[in-house]
Amino acid sequence: MYFLIVLIITLLDFHGVLSFSIQSLKSIVELKAQHSTTAAFSSIDNVEQPKRLSSLAGPKQKKKKLKTFSRYLEIESWKRGPSARDLEPVLRSVGEACKQINRIVQRAQTDDLYGVAVDEHGDPLEDTNIQGEVQQKLDVVCNAIMLKQFCGSSKGVIAAVASEEEDVPRSCPDVMGDNAFATGDYVAVFDPIDGSKNIEASLPVGTIFGIYKCQPGTKPTEDTFLQRGSEMVAAGYCLYSATTILVLTMGSGVDGFTLDPDNSVFLHTHPDIRIPSNGPIYSFNEANFHDFSTPVQRYLDALKEGSSSIGVRSNARYVGALVADVHNVLINGGIYGYPGTRTNPQGKLRLLYEGNPMAMIMEQAGGAASTGRGRILDVDPTEVHMRVPTFLGSIENVYELDQFHQYYDDSTE
């Protein structure tokens, strides 16, 4: 009997221990599960997610091995001889000016650089520039940059400059405030910021420039700038858009350089640019269509109908900034036009600052540049702000436009 009681008590104790052990085990399992879940989420947050993002970014991109703008100028200067070597520091400075303007354009909205220019008292300038346009802050700032870079690039090279923003040309001693810059064998012309109003809508803008040689032994005057475009020794433009591109010709071909945003260096990304012989793009401001001359109207109708010589219906592309529109045509082929209108029979583009530099680039790339009745580069300027109707682009497109001017006139119905 005694042994039976001891056995029962022992079994009851074992059952209690067993129950306690089972409960404890359940608790441990539950805690372990909670810990595992927490750890799993923690690992996702701290490890897996960055790995996933890293995989989406892909492997680190390698830079192309491209020649820098400075190295290109160095090589070309030695290939082309003394005259090209003279221009090497000037063109380097143009590249630096483009970098500075690019930074300003990018900061225009955030740094309050957009809007009408003001005087020292903060009041809007009442005067307009020579074009009859109210000057913008960017026009003033970018004009100052181009003046300083051209005149200050090297003593004895650039003697005088003419800006689209100023009434008359200026000597470099006047710009720099130092007579040490009085001598030089070249003069420069430029439009510091073409299409500055586009910046408000985050659209492309550009800078245009050209360089002429002075007559030996003469002091530059306004007449020094009144040379045919065919006398120009270098021309180019900078386009500030999705990428910043510097396009340059020194009289034997056209090359393009893209600004590397990581290193702030122009790289030779577009060697020997050649425009297609014809193209499907036309870039005209068709808001003025009914004010265009009859030849231009008929030509545009032919492009839209597909009855022109290129044989396809053309596509309209117009940004409203000369540099952007011309660059698009240069790369893809077609024609850019700013014709005369009833109110402005000579158009609005200036021969010295816009027409001649762009015409030189187009011809050097295998294209053409015309007033509709003759070659732009053969026009004799009569004053520094002279305007001309301007058509630039693929040689077949421009030739056909000239043919329309020969066969039609404004009296033709």
C-alpha cells in the first residue's frame, strides 16, 4: 500500500513537470518565432533592400576614353600652323565661358537670375538693347562673361569685340580697363545668350560666336567687323540643354564636344559632324505663316504635303532658340528658317552674330546657308546689327527652297 501511494505521488509530480516543460517549450518557441520574424524584417530593411537597389543601378559605369577639348585644340593648332596657334588660348577661354554660362543657366531660377535686368537701385532698366528688346538679367551677366573671356584670354590676340547686346563694338582696352590689351590681330562677334526667355520654361538656350582676322597693321574700327562671313576664321556655338555641347569649326570640318558633368571638362564626342544631304525636319515659326512670302509659303506647303524633292511628309520641330533648332537640323537633317515677314522683310536674325557663324558651321558640315536668294556668307554687311532672312540646313532642302524663290514671287497666286 505504501509503495502504491509513493508511485502515484511520483507520477503526479512527473505530470506537473511535464506540463511545465511543455508550457515552457511553447513559450520559448513563440519567443523564438517572434525574434526570427523581427530579425527577418530587420535584415530586409538593412541588407536586402540596398542590395536590390544596387542591382537596379547596375554595375558602375565606365567613362569613355575621349579626347578633351584642350587636347583637341593643342593638336589642331600644331596641324594648322601659326594662325591656329594664335587662336588656341581664345578658344580655350570660349570653352570656359560656356561652362560659366551653363552653371548660371542651371541656377537661374534658384538664384534669382531670371527676369528683367535692374539698375543699382533695384529698379527695372527702362532702356532696351539695340534690338528693341528689354534686357534680361541673364543677358547682362552672360554678356559680361563673354566680353571678359574674349578680351582677357590672351594679350595680343583679340583686339575688339562686338556683342548682339550692345549698340557698338568695343575695344579690349575698354573692356578690360587696361591698355595692355590694345593690340591684336583678330576681332570677335557673339550673341551671349540666345533665347534667354526659354529658361523660364526650362527649354534650351545657347551662345553663338565668330572670329574674324583684322587687316594687318590697322586699328580695329566698326568697319573691321563689316566683313563677309566667308572671311571668318572660326565659329561655333554652345547649346545648354539636356547636355551641354560646344560645336566648333576652324575652317575645315565641324566637331562637337560634350561637357562631362562629373569633371567639368568638354570631351570630343562628335568628331567630324556631317549633316545628312536631306532630312525630314523643318523648323519655322509657323505662327507667322501668313506673313511669309509666297515662295516660302509654297515651300512649306510642299513639305507638309510630301510633294517636295525629299519625297516624304516632313515633321515640324520648333523650340524658339536658334541654337537648339539649328543643332537639331545639323544632327538629323532638314531645314531651319527665319524668313522675312510683311512687318520685318529682312527677318530678325542678325548677320554678324547669328547668320554668319551658323552659316559657316552648316557649310563646313556639308550643308548650306542661304537668304533664299543667295549664299549668306557672300552678303556684304552694311552695319553691325544688319538683319537677313536666314535658311540653314541640308543642302538638298536649302537648294529646293532657293528654287522656289526663283520660280515664284509674291504676286503669284
